Amino acid sequence: MLNPLLDTGGLPRFRDLQPEHALPALRELISAHRQKLAALLSAETPLDFDSLIKPLEEMQHELRSAFSPVTHLQSVLEDPGWRDAYNAALPLLTEHDAEISQNKALFDAYQQVAAALPPDASNTQRTLIQHALRDFRLGGVALDDEAKAEYREIRQQLASLQAGFEQNVQDSTDNWHLYVADEKRLTGLPESVIARARQAATDLGKSGFRMPLDFPTWQAVATHAADRELRATFYKAWATRASDQAKDPQWDNSNNINRILALRHRLAELVGFNNFGQFSLATKMAGDTGEVIGFLRELAKKTRPAAKREIQDLEALAGRPVEAWDVSYWLEKLKQEKFAVSNELLREYFPVDRVKKGLFALATRLYGVSLKRNDAVQTWHPSVRYYEVHDDNGDIVGGFYTDLFARAGKRNGAWIDECIVRKNLAGENVRPIGYLVCNFSPPNDAGVSLLTHTDVVTLFHEFGHMLHHLLTRVDYPALAGINGVPWDAVELPSQFMENFAWHKDVLTSASGHHETGEPLPDEMFNQLLKSRHCGAALAMLRQIEFALFDFRLHTEFDPEQPTEPLAVLAEVRDEVALVQHPEFNRFPQSFSHIFAGGYAAGYYSYKWAEVLAADAFSAFEESGVFDAGTARRFRQEILEVGGSRDFMQAFVAFRGRKPTLEALLKQSGINIAA
């Protein structure tokens, strides 16, 4: 029987997939690809784009499609078998990737193809080859054999350490819970959170309330719990995950962090960079490390006065200095007092199915696509849904899965990932498929999950990424969707979409009271809109803090005298933060974005891309938020081009000029003249 992971001709067969399928499938594919590559390079006839590049694109696409379910399932299922399969596969794939990137004969062949490109070759083809040649150099193709071996070994170690980092965070999070006997301690929490905690205790034959550390519970406690001690307890648990200060320190990431930083620095040195920050920028929009640091510090300088006023407002309302575990709680109180906005009242108007309906209607209005649920498609969990995306002719553009609710064993956070990347080579049109994953509160006994407005914004954000993946018109997988897009621009479509979650027409369509179906009342929307900037400056400073910490950590690392990450974080906080954190805070130990994800020396990308997104949305505000011409231009110049075009050129083609910082400050309600 064919290994289901090798059946890459359609959607993954999730009902048939088992962890033991992973290694045999990947070994078989890699072996076959090695043979194909050897045959290509030994061909007697000169290689050209069609005979070299296209077959390699086919092979990479096949391998990615086979591995995608393995990567995905180990993130969303409480099944140690999938984690073991993923961890076992990483060395195999890392070695194969290094073989490709350090293959001098293949590099030479690419150079020959580049030199012989005909005048009528497309810009996409030229860009694909340019990116590949750059990646060969970053992958160590020019190194001697000894250095190549060291490079490959570092890549192997990093792959293992980064996977271990993420898994430690998940295990540490899942391991923590708090039993609460007295329901009075839960005053202020949403009834859905209380009901879940009560049921969790009952399921274990206990009375009282068993409260986990998943994101919906942590967020609810931080925002709504009147019991300050309860907030402080949850804050400490969240801020010490996977650290020496955690309830169970067996998952401490401290050594992982130090080893990851040292290995990244050495990797950068091997290929000619002074530090990993420089290495990271080789594939980004930002020109050099000084430009990134300057950008963040300028943004901090312009934001800090507004953030100070916000802190003063919170402390005036609280009647005392606010600690780290007080900020979200008093921000919620401030919204209620100044704007009569309550997250709990708003939740009643945002059942998840209604929000999705409104979000999909927005995609139709902007881009002419329609989304249809298909329950015949196999999934990995009963709560997962699959949607087909159709163009205005009714043809299928692509599809995506939604996995929206928190559960044990599932990674925290929200993200999208590629299941299948668009490919249209030799007449075979493979449509893009994606995964959209969130961690919202699970449905109650009536099957209803109510979202906060923050959750709504999160869903819009991730859907923006998904549209970027789905609406691409690029035929080559290496440049389709988000592939080949500079990491400091990849957040533009997602942050752009967040703006629609604050628009009256959109929220009217995306809301409906869970009992009456009544859309969000005008008065509540008006108050919500007024509250948009409440805490925005503090939130901005928080992101700048994370970005500066990340970038300084990677650019200033000295292997002779390694700096303690907590010391760097303390310096950054002294420079930009207004909220003081206690000594036990171990934020770096759970900072998966930079130690396990793709944001190493790149977390600044969120703010960098937000400048682009705010400026892009201002074009919609100028022409009319639903203006068909503006939406069509945004789709054509931004969403469809993937990595096939210089991103600044693409932005200018849409906007008519380069972006400015002012649009972001205005969108955030930060008046630098105040």
C-alpha cells in the first residue's frame, strides 16, 4: 500500500496518516531526488531554465508537500508520536537541504543558466535564479570542505535545538495548572472560562476549578480577574514558562538559548558576516543593522510620551502604581470607564461562525472570491473545517483548513502555514492550500465559541496571511505566496487586514448576538472605535522592546564574552519600557518567535511591516475603504506577486510613493506634537 505521505497529488489523507509514515516517505523522496539531481548534472546537453530550474522546483515542491503534514500535526495534536516523527525527520531534511545549498556543481549550473537567459526571460525567472544564487552563498557553497562540514553540523544542531525550544515551551505550559476552591476568587472572569475550569476539575473527580495556562485562560485572568493575587499568580506562571523559575524546571530553555545564539553567530561568521544580525538582513528589506536599530529607537522616541500618559491614566484609575500583572486589567477598566466598552459585552456579539461569515464576505467584496465549506475533506480533529476559495468565475483558486480552538497538546498562539504551495509548471496547475490556526476559547455546551474583539483582530490578521498565500499568481513555488517575500514585509497583508476589524460595515457583517442574532449596535461600535487607541502606545513600546532585545542579542553577541540574555533584556527595558517587570521574569525562555520560529534578528519586522500596512490602508481610506480599483491594485501589486518582485518596487507601484512613518503613528493615535 502506498505510503499516504507520498500521495502528494491532492490534499493530505489525514485519516490515514500515522507517525511511522514520516521517515520512510522522506527517505524515499530524498533518495529519488538525489538520483534525479545527479542525472540532471551529468547531462551532456547544456542546461537551461526548463531543463534545470523547473525539475528542481518540482522536487522541492514534492518534498515540502510530503513534510508539511508532519510539521503541522506535531504542532496541533497531543500525540508524542508525531513529535518524535518530526524530531527524527529534522536531521534528514537539514542534511538534504545542506547538500543542495553546498553543491558546487549545482551552483555552477545555476550561474550558467543565469548567464544564458534569453532576453525574453521573465522577471520572475530572473528573480528566482537571483534568489537561488544568493541562498547558495548563504548556505556555504563557497566554503572549503572542512568549513562546509562545520556549517552542516551547525545547521543540524540548530534544527534540533530550535525544535526542542518550542517543545519545552509547550510542555511547560501544558504542565501548569491551578486549582481554585472558592469561586469568589474568579470574580470578573467570563462565564465560559469558569465553566471550562469547573468541568476540568469535575472530569478528574474533583470539586472546585482547575485552571490551565492556555492562552484563552491566561488572557482572561490578566484582563478580567478582580483578584489581584490570582492575576499575579498567572503572570508568574506565564512569564517563567520553560525556565529555571517555572513550577517544573525540567524544561528550562536557558542552555538552549545560549547554544542557539553561539551557533547562529558561528554560522554567520562562516559565510562572511560579523554577526547573525547581518546574516539575517541579507534576505530582508532593511539595508543594515544600524538602519534597524535607528528605526526602532526613532519609533520608541515618538511613542514614549504617549505611553507615559497612558501609564498615568492607569495609575490614576488604580490609585496605585501598576505592576506588570495589572496593566491589562486596568486597561480594560479604563476602556469601560472612558468609553463604556466591555470586552465581555462585546463577546456576546462575536460568535466565531458569524465572525468567519463576515470575514469571508469582506474577501468577496474586496477581491471577488467566494469561500465555501467542504465537509467531505479529511481533517485531523472534529473542530477543524475546510474551505474552498473560488474566483468570480466559480473556479477553485485554493483552499484552507481552520483549527481555531485551544486544546491540550496544541501549540499556543496563532499562525498560518503552507500545506501546499501554488505550482503551475508543464501545464499542471497545483492550487495553494493552507492551515489557519488559532487558540480561541473552545465552544460551550451549546456549541458556541464567543470571541473577544482582540480575537476578531487576530483572526483577520491570520486571514490576511492566508490571502497572501492563496491569491498568488506566481507559478514557481520558490516565489509563490509568501515564499521569497522579505521577512520584514511578510506581515504587511496581515496587519493591513486588521484595519477592517475596526470598520463599521465589516463589523456589522461579522457580528450577531449569540442569542438574538442582532448585529453589533451602532453605539457599541462607536464606543469600541473610540477605545481603539487606548493602550496603543504601551503596546507599541512592548513590541519595540521585544524587537530591540532580539536584534541587539543577535548583533552584539561575542563568543569570547557571551552576554547574558537577561542582562540585554534589562538594558532594553531600561531604555524603552515603562512597565517594570519583577526579577523572576524569564521572558526570553518562552520567546519562540526568535528562538524557534523564523524571526531571529527579525522581530523588528512586525513594526517595519506595520509601517507598510498602515500606509497601504491609508490609500484605501483616501479612495474609499471598499473602492474596487484600489482593492484590485493592492491584489495585483502586493498579494499576487509573492517574492517575484522587489518588494519596495511593488509597494511603490501600489501606493505611488515610498511608505512614511506618519501613517502608523496616526493609526495608533499617537500625536507626536502633544
